[in-house]
Amino acid sequence: MHTNHQAPAAFAALDRRAFVAGAAAVAAGTAALASAAHADEAVPVADDRNGTSARAAQETADETVECDVVIAGAGIAGLMAADHLVEQGFKVCLLEKGVSAVVSDWAQCGGPNACETQIQKDEDAWVSLDDMFKYMYGFSNGSVNAKLLKNVLAGTGPSIDRMCELGIPMHLWEDAYGVGFRGRHYIDASPSDRTDPIVADIEANGGTVTFGAAVYAILMEDGKAVGVQAEVDGKVVDYRAKATVIATGGFLGNTQMQQEHFNTPIFPLGNTVSDGTGIQMVLDAGGALDRPFAILGNECGAVSPATDSWPFSPEWKNLNEHYGYWLFGGLYVDGTGSRFVNEGDVAALPLAKGGEALARAGHAWVVMDADYYNACQNEGIYAYLGEPAEWVAGAGAGYYNPTPENAEDHLQQAIEEGWGIKADTLEEVTEKFGLTNLVSTVESYNAMCEAGEDTEFYKPACFMKPVVTAPFYAFEYVPSAWGTNGGVKVDSGLHAVDTENNAIPGLYVAGVDAGSMYTVPYFTNPGSSVGNAMGSGWFVADQIAADLA
């Protein structure tokens, strides 16, 4: 999907995961992605989602392996770091807890954001490092490490060019969100077809890649990182190295950390093998957390509180089409029945501002009347709103043009599961969900709709549709995400730092474990999470080479 820059059907999963047409399963609170076309590439899941598995290093290991650099995590950050390091002649040990490199979110995602690539040059769509940096740092409002962000972005172009050299097919995505440039490089390959060439190149150049290697502690001597300790095939193995890189992919598999940083659990759409162990290891080694923590929100819509399984079909449509109403810019209320956000921002930037708004609310309800609901079923929401040009995601990507196919059955399912209602009065909705202020909120909202101006949160007039015609509908949603952003504090060279901002010798952090290059909310240019992770892998390799010279 999206190979021709066109959006999938309404209520279908959107850009980030669209190419890998797949199905997934979520069991016992864990999620596993699997491609329908590549069923053998299922992503492993964590044993539980309660906490990290980091533990203290043992005094005596069963085996010791010596190398120049040891890297924990074979996502795109770890893969790119390893590949670039072996290219420069370093002996590298890359360790991955999963059964293969397809465990990582990068293997499943649409594609990374990057600048100054050969593809951009060939398509006359050049994006300079300066322009991309200015945009992203400006969006961050100074909340990220500026020098680090520029260093990481500088690594994105060489990383993309390297993947192209290895035969990984990709194309340049259109500017579907109106950011002003084409930075997203869409990867036209299955999970294994994008990971295997990099793994093979690492091994061909003398590196070792070990799967099923559960790294659980950083080895420290005299305040310096000298490697990691891991469990491999039931043995305790010390990997001793001059430089240690932690790139374990965040904490989507850890509800305890989610509660701590977001005050709500997050339904996992990405892999749950990434359970925050890498972050905890760095903290145990003396590192510190940085301030920004964000989620990559579900731009496919939302999920219900009744959801305990993977919410998408093999064709990447929401298994209940009513999940999509979270994206449409209607009337959203919190647990008190009060509005809490400019709903137009959610519609325009569902992954960034939409995800952040729902994570902040914890629970949210979309409320609509019969006119709105019936329009969604018949003409489609985009047509009903008058095809507003200011709805960039709706116009540029065409996300919401089509109509659902199973509305009646899915409505009944939502009602039976307890997260949806069809009611004759708003009072019934209030009673069902405990939305105390709903009636007064709707009265105020309808008055603003009649006036054509939102004087509370100032959402675009095109989204101002009143809630007046019975029956009334309401649907409850909880946060869901493809991954997490935020973690330990690093300096501009990706060295982990302690609570006094001193670099911890020998210890580096890359990818989403590094909290200093991601902002809240998530960057608006698509592919930024994986792009920054990719660029950080390339850059950390150069930084290590310089440090060890």
C-alpha cells in the first residue's frame, strides 16, 4: 500500500506500516507483527510487559568474547552502526535478543526520514541537511540537543545510500503531511529483504551477529564501560569491548515504564521485545534520563479499551471500522465529558498530535449525531466536510475519502464490547460512560458550530459539525502506538552521560533508547523516529572511530 502515494481505504491503516501488508497477533498483552505474504517472519514477543529484564552482572562468566565494539540491539540503529564500523575495519559483535533482525520496528515500518540522499538528487527533490535541521529543531522548540540532532540527521543520507548499495529497494514518498519537503524514503521490501542484506554485509566484513542473545548488564570497571554481559544458549557470556553501544529499541513492551512516563498504559502495535532493558542498563551504569518522552501514535485511528488482540486485518484495515473516528476531527471529550483538544490537530497530524492528545487523556470519546454518522457511512467524511484544503492529511493523502464496508456489524460489536453506544438522547450517553459534563459541552459546542467559530480551541471551521440529530453515537478509545521515543540522556556524540552531564567513558546509546534527539509530540515529518535511529547508527560509528583513534 502507498506504493503509488495513494492512501488506502478509509478506516484502513495509513502510511507508517502500509507497505508490509501483514497481520499480527497480540496475546497476553504482547504484540507480534507478521507479514501475510511472509508468514515466517513473525516478530518474537516478550514474556510479559510488567518490567525490564535488566539484572546485575555476574562475577564469573561461562565464556568471554573480545572485540572492539559490542552493540546491543539489531534494529536499524544497531545494524547501521555495525555495518559502518566493520567497513572501517573494527571487530564488531552485534547482539540481538530476538530470533532474527525482523524483530525490530524498523523492519516493519514504512520507511525513514532522510536528507541529502542520492534518491532525492535523482528525483530533483533535494532536501539539504540545513533545511531539515531547521524544520525539525524548530518543531522541537529547543527541547532536543541541537548539535546531536544535526549530527544524527547528517548520518541519514549516507545510511540510505548504503542501503541502496546493498540492493534494498525504496522510493521517495510524497509530502502527504504538508511539511514542505520529501524526506520519507519508503522501503519496498519485506522485513527480511530489508534486514538480511545488512546482516550479510556485516558478517562478510568480519563482524559477528548473534541472535537469541539477551543482554542484561553493562560491564563497568573504574567508571568505564568495558562491554556487556548476556545470556546466550543458556550460558553467561561476557563481551568485552573498547566501546559499548546500547540500541535496544525503547519500551513498548513495558507497561510499568509507560505508566511512569505517560500515566497510562499504551496498547502496543509494534514489537514488545523492546521492554526498556537497554534504558535500565544504562541507568544502572550511572546514566541519567532525558526529559522528553513521546509515543509514535496510531495514525490508523485508535483502539478500544476492549481490544486485546491485533486490531488490523491482513489488508491493513481496522478490524472494527469505528476505530477510525478518532481521526476525523469531530467532537472529542475526556472522562468528564469535556473537550480537551483542537480536534483538527488530531485529524491533520494523527501520529504526532493525535497520539500525544490521546496519551495525555488516557481515555477519550468521540461523540457524533446521526447526520455525521450517516455521512461517514454514505458519502465519506472528507466529502461531508466539504473536502477542506486545510485538512492536509485528508486532501494530500486522501485518507478519508472512501466509506466503510461493515459499519452495521462493527457498530453492534462496539456496543456488545462496551466501548460504543447508539442512543436516543445524550443523557443515555452520559449515563453509559459517566461523562458528567457531556450535555453542557454539546450545548456549548453546537453554539460554536452555528457561529462557525471554535472559540475554545480554535479548530478549523470545516470540522465544526453540530451534534443535534438523534440517534447519538459515542465511541471510547485508549492510546495505542507503534513505538516509544525517549530514554537516557546523551551528549552530542551519543555518549551516555551521568546525572552531572559527564560522559560515561566507553558507553554510547543510539536509536530510540537515546532520549536527547526526540521531541514531544513526535516530529511531524513522517519517518522521523526510524530516520533518527538510522542516522544515529551511522553517526555513532563515526564517533566511536574518532574516539578510538
